[in-house]
Amino acid sequence: VTDFRSDNTHGASPEILEALARIAAGTITSYGNDEITARLRERCRALFETDLEILPVSTGTGGNALSIAAMTPPWGGVFCHDDAHIHRDEMGAPEFFTNGAKLFPIPGPNGKLEAATLAGVIDDIACEGRTAKPSCVSLTQATEAGTVYTPDEVRALCDVAHAHGCRVHVDGARFANAAVSTSASLADLTWRAGVDVLVFGATKNGALAAELIVMFDQSLADELRTRWHRGGHRYSKMRFLSGQFDAYLTDDLWLRNARHANAMAARLAAAMPEVLMPVEANVVFARLAPATIAKLRAQGFLFYDWPLFGEGAVRLVCGFSTAEEEVDALVAALNSAR
Ligand SMILES: Cc1ncc(COP(=O)(O)O)c(C=O)c1O
């Protein structure tokens, strides 16, 4: 069986498992007041070249909902792309954690929000003054369509957000894939462009379950820490959450894993004239004939239909453990199934 369903179907990197086995010995301070969490905070400060605060969580949904809630009152408006995970896949968690804020999904080509469109939508909501109070703009990096915002694109969106009194949240479930896709520094991709909070993912790229809320706007830290605790995300044995992330950042494991996943997606896309979007990270969307899809599935290839992108659309995701041979097998099967 060759699995292109999701990066979540991949297991965990041995480096992370070995690190957890090492740090399992002995006693250590609980609830995040441990030296591993402190080291992780320092590592992040060095990596992003700025002062910042962190909160480890075990799901992306939790990280997104908590961060957005810290920026958005119950009467607030949250602006996101129409494909956004927070809009389509989180069972109303952002609405729940904000106590009822309203999400405004906005269309845009290739899974990306565009600054002019965003400004128009926020202006309309702000002017009429009776739907919601614009509070937060949420971007996904890399996007749900497998594309990547450039630092200039992030800056343009952040400028619009800040000019309208909104803060900016980035859903970085695939932030590693975005980071290796651009030559930009992490600082240029985030806080220097105006990002206030990044939810930095590791689960999809080699961790067991670890995401990190990275607060560049530290005025949010007190409230977010309280929400994190109250929302049930404060692990008692935090060493195991922080330890996953610490190992993820050690010896560039996160970059190596993401580079590999992106390279596998590029290899696949290069052999597929049917691609639907620019392949800039580790996800390939393509439109295939129903007979081709059936033949691939009959040979055991696993992948999801993606009706959001129209009839015949499929999503093919490469992960950190996708082998070159698996990509080549899919390409060969496609060549004989078309
Ligand atoms: C864009 C995006 N954001 C966030 C998540 C995180 O979701 P989870 O709560 O399953 O960790 C995912 C996972 O599929 C995702 O694709």
C-alpha cells in the first residue's frame, strides 16, 4: 500500500522518539516550568531572531482556536480564506473558544488571500457596523492548496489587517514546508512582515503530536497562557510535548523532513500534467479521469478525492517518510492508467 492521503498518516521521526526516551528518565519540574521548555523558548528566540513567548499544545485545532480567541472578542470578526482549516475542518472550535466570534471566509486564487480583496471585505464589515467588529486575520502557511505566501504577500495582508485594527494569526500546520520553500528568513516570513501569532506545526512533519503557539506580540501572553491552562492544554508532563519540539528543531530535523516531503511532491508534480495549483510545498492537487482514479485505487494507491476543487480533483500528499520509489511507482501507475 502506498499512502498519499495526508502527512498525518506518517509516523514519527526516530530522532524524536529517541529524544523522548532519553528525557523520560528522572524527575523534572512539571506544567511547563522545566528546563526543556525553557531551552525550547531560547531556541525559538534564536531561530526567529526576536524576543517571543511560546506555549506548546498537542493539536493544531487547539493552537488555532486559543490564539484566535486571545485576539478576538465574542463580537469580533475573523477573516480567513474560504479553504481555511479553521473554517472547514475544526467543528466550530474558533467560534467556540471565542465565545461566538464570526468567521468571514474569503475566496482567492490558489488558496491565498489577496490584500485588496481582504481590505474590501473588512471595509464593508467595518462600515456597516452591525455584523461584527473586525478583530483578526488568519492566514495558513503553507496554504490548504499547497501554495506558499511570500514575505511580501504576508506583509501586504498584515498591513491591511493592522490598518483595520485586526491582529494576524498564522496557521502553520505546514510552516516547515513553507519555510523551506522560500529562501526568506523565518523573521521575514513572520514578525517582520507583521504576524502576531504563529501556530508552528510539527505533527505533520515528524512529531507524534506537538504544535507550538509562538507569540511575537507578547501583550497576548498573559491571556493566552490563562486560556491555554483553562482550555485543558497545559500538560502536566510538559517535557514530552516540549521535548518533541526541541528534538524537531535539533540538527535541523524539521527542515530536513520538510525538504524531503517538498522534494517528493515536486518529483510527483513534474510527472503530472494534470496538476491544478502551483506545487510549492508537499501537497499536489490534480484533476484525473474517473477511470484513472479507479485504476490507481485498484492497485492499492491511497489518496483522497478533493471535491472542493471540482469534479475529478484529488489530493496527493507527500510526507517526511514518503520514499522516492513510492512516488516513482505512482508515476508509473499513472502513466499506464491514463
Ligand atoms: C491547515 C491545517 N491547519 C491545522 C491542522 C491541525 O489539525 P489538528 O487539530 O488535527 O492537529 C491541519 C491538519 O490537518 C491542517 O491541515
